[in-house]
Amino acid sequence: MEQSVTLLKKHGLKATPQRIAIYDYLLHTEAHPTVDTIYASLHPTHPTMSLATVYKTVESLREAGLIQQLNVGEECFRYDARTSSHPHVQCLHCRRVFDLDPASFADLSDRARAQSSFLITQAQLYFYGLCPECQQVQDASD
């Protein structure tokens, strides 16, 4: 929690209990949660926190560069406290999102720049498929 307070203050954000809870939650999950997931996860310990507060807080955290917003093609965004550019893969059955090692795709920005003459400033790369658990369920039902 101290890490959350320090980073919030360093980025010019007031360290309110709600911001601390939301940012701390994002720092300690690899689930790439939606706002609804964040709210549902924190509501038992923060019953007075509203859904609107979660929406406003993730937007403040995103604007401050403390989290990134992911658009994996769903009706809502997901959030990731790992702000460095890295690819993601989403299971089309269970909808979970996983990080991939960015080193495996390090040359893609260079290749895009070479083909387009663009100055590449950021990139988002998404893959879609079935995770190992869902593959097993599918194999068992076949």
C-alpha cells in the first residue's frame, strides 16, 4: 500500500483511500480487470465506494500514466498497472486476458516503421484464442 501512496503522490494525485485501494488492487493483479470487476472486488472492503468513483479513478490513473487502458474488442475497457508496451492474449471462451513477453515481439515496431516511415510512438498487440484450461474443457466435451 505504501508503494501505491508514493506513486500516486509522485504523479500529482491526492492519495485518497479510494485511489489507494483501486491502484493497489491493479498493482497486485494480473487479471486485467474491467471497472465492474474492480468495483465488485473492492466493494466488500470499501462499501461506500461508488461505481462512479471507480470510473473517475481509473481515468485519473490512466491520465497520470500509472495504468494503461486495454481495448480487446469487448464492450468495455480493461486496465493494467503494467504500463510498458507489451502484447496481450485473450481467451475467446472464458474472456481472461494474459500478458505476453514483449521481447518476443521487439522487432515489430521497427518493421512497422520501416514499412510505413511512421515514427512509432506506441503499440498495442492483441492475440485471441483458447487458453489451456478452456482447451481441456473443449477436448473433454468432444
